[in-house]
Amino acid sequence: MPALVLLGAQWGDEGKGKATDLLGGSVDYVVRYQGGNNAGHTVVVGDQKYALHLLPSGILSPTCVPVIGNGVVVDPSVLLSELSGLNERGVDTSKLMISGNAHIITPYNVTVDKVTERFLGKRKIGTTGRGIGPTYADKINRVGIRVQDLYDESILTQKVEAALDVKNQMLTKLYNRRAIAVEQVVEELLGYAEKLAPYVADTVLVLNQALEEDKVVLFEGGQGTLLDIDHGTYPFVTSSNPTAGGACTGSGVGPTKISRVIGILKAYTTRVGAGPFPTELFDADGEALRRIGGERGVTTGRDRRCGWFDAVIARYATRVNGLTDFFLTKLDVLTGWEQIPVCVAYEIDGKRVEELPYSQTDFHHAKPVYENLPGWSEDITKAKSFSDLPKNAQNYVKALEEMSGAPISAIGVGPGRDETIEVNSFL
Ligand code: GDP
Ligand code: IMO
Ligand code: MG
């Protein structure tokens, strides 16, 4: 069981933080492989609640080495304040490793994110405004700044110059903004160099050597399958690959090392930001899911859009990630409904469609076909085993498993570490 991937099977916020933390004590490394501080992963340990944005959730497990892989985009100021916030709460962060090849979110990337969203007007993506898209764009355009560049002032200056050349033209001439001075950016970035130095490492080598020694490596995805730049609901996506393949490119670990891919799946569906969402509810049920599920963004504080479970999406997640297991979260939130509708297929222009359409136009026209499953009213938050669940809750889980194409190996019945029913062991 050398390497496992844990990723979001829907549009993010499925409970990846909780699931990662649960395994954190039994694995040797927890690795973030993509995304940046657009992520907000909640971990609840006893009466303590942590919101992690850039740091892998494994940082809360004392025996585990947290790693920020090459595929992540790092905002140094956010990282340093996240580290000091944890230190103040008594969490040891000294084992953290950051890839020297990870790209840096510069202040101008954050500016460009905000300015372009504003100019998109009603066509905006609804990004988190953290500079994610522009930083990945610079990476692909080969004008990105990497963590290792902080340690060579001359190279850093040349790269910042190259990156700002076009951007300043754009900012001043197109967007009517002030130009950003190269020296100011370089000075700010150099100011982080010393503080980050103890963490910077050749993480590709470290992880591969660890795997050779039979250590267990857990990859923790940010965002989710439907937010993937290639496999998500483009263009309403993030700019990285949260899907399983991203764990390889974002860490330098080959696919032959990965033996298990766990999709974190909410018992209903949520989405933050713009874009199509077939099962979205605009009624009292949607409001109730938001209220009971506490569906408010960890990063931006925005209300999450809520809807019923969508099995078409779950099947798609199984396929594009090669999922071996699901971890079903927030089953407790559904307690109290007499009937729980589940989307089993779509109707698109009068035809029943069982699989996610590749065409954006079709997906925008998809209407959910619902099947009603009987609900339950008993409190399930204390359930420790599958048989503790009321019959209808068991049947709901079994029905989802059948529709989704992979076994449900764990069930979340509350936010806490121990509010989990383990059906099959992950390790
Ligand atoms: P992530 O981004 O995938 O890590 O998910 P978020 O932390 O953004 O959102 C998930 C929310 O649901 C957090 O507030 C978690 O504490 C909470 N949560 C996770 N699993 C469960 C569960 O099984 N039941 C309940 N009630 N809450 C859960
Ligand atoms: P976690 O890891 C939910 C969404 C944004 C927006 C789109 C693009 O907590 O699940 P970006 O800033 O990435 O360019 O925004 O992606 N988004 C998320 N939605 N959970 C997240 O992370 C998200 N990270 C980005 O709302 O629609
Ligand atoms: Mg989140």
C-alpha cells in the first residue's frame, strides 16, 4: 500500500481535510499536489477547529511529514501566516517540506486575478481571487517564478521583469491601473527567502526514496474533479488538475506507485462560484442543506450553492480518476427528510442521458431525473458501524454505492475525527 490519493469527487468542499486528517496518523507523508490557497480544508480535532489553505492536513498529525509538491502554487505571505497561526496553537510545523519547483503566487498575479474577474462582468468565473489562474498561466507561459528563484536575486529580477513586461502594458492600457514596479516585487519576494529556506527541499527525491523504503505516502487533492482544468466543467473550473493524474505530475511520483484512489463524496452536492450545476436547489430544501450542512466557504466566506446528490457526477468521478473507493461525507446532514431525491440520470433535449455529456451546451441543458429514496429521522451522529445506521440510511448508502461505481469504504456522520464509520480499511 505505498501511495494513496485522496481527492474531491464533486466541486470541492467534500470533506477532504477531515478524511486526510483521519489517515494522517497512519501515514508517513501527506502531499498537496496542486492548487494553492484557493483551498479551504477544515479539520476538527476534539474541540479545536483548523482551517488549512496551503498546508497539507497531515500537518496536524505529529508523526507525519507534510509536503507541498511541485504542482502547488504558493503564496509565501499566506504560507508564513498559516505556519505562525499553527505555531501559536502549539502545532509543530518544523517537518514541512516545500518543493523548490513549486510556483510562487506573486502580488501581481493576485491583482490580475481580481482585475480580470471584474472585467468579465456577468461572465465571471467567481474565482477565489487568490491569484491561482494567473499564476498557473504564467507557469504555462514560461514566465513563472519558482520557489528556488528566491535564492538567486539576479535570476529573480530578470524573471519578474519578463513577467511584468506584458502585464504592465495590460494593467495600464487596458485596465486603467497603475503599473507594478519590478523592484518592489523583487524586494517583497526576497523578504520571504530566509524564512522559507528551512523548508525548501528536493521533494521528488524525498518522496521516491520514501516509497522505496515502503513508507506510506498520501496525496491530498485540493478542489475537486468537476473543477479540474481538463475534466471539469470548463471554463467554470480552477486552473490545475485535482484529478488523480495530477498527483503524479504535481509530485514527481509515477503512476505505478499509486495503489488506491479515494474519492471524497458528499451525500448531497455543493458548488461555490459560477457554472452549471444540474441538481442545484433554489427552494427551502436548498436553504435547509446550507443551514444544516454549514455550507459556507472556508476561504471566501461565500454561501455554497446546494443541491441533491448527483450519481451521474459520481460515476464520472469514478471513471476519470480510476477510483478504488469512496469516502461518503455528511450523511448526518440528510437526517430528517422524509424522502431524499437522488439524481440518477439527466434529461437533455427530451432524451435520457446516463453519463456526463462532454458538450458544455448539453450539460447546461441537463435536467436532473430524480429517484426518491426513503429518508430517516434518527440521530446518526453516534453511529460507529454500518449496522448502527437506521435501515433507510443503510439503503441510501447502498443505493449511492451501486449508482456511483466504487465501494463506499467510509461514511462521515459528523465533522469530528471519530465521527466516521469505517466500512473497509484504507490502509
Ligand atoms: P474540504 O475543502 O474538502 O476539506 O471541505 P471543507 O472543509 O471546505 O468543507 C467540509 C465541511 O464539512 C467542513 O466544515 C467539515 O468540518 C465538515 N464535515 C466533514 N465531514 C463531515 C461529516 O461527515 N458530517 C458533517 N456534519 N460535517 C462534516
Ligand atoms: P477546496 O480544496 C470549492 C472554485 C472557485 C471558482 C473556481 C475557480 O476547499 O475544495 P480559483 O480561485 O481556483 O481560480 O477559482 O473554483 N474553487 C473552489 N470551490 N472548493 C475549493 O477548494 C475551491 N477552490 C476553487 O469558487 O468557482
Ligand atoms: Mg474547502
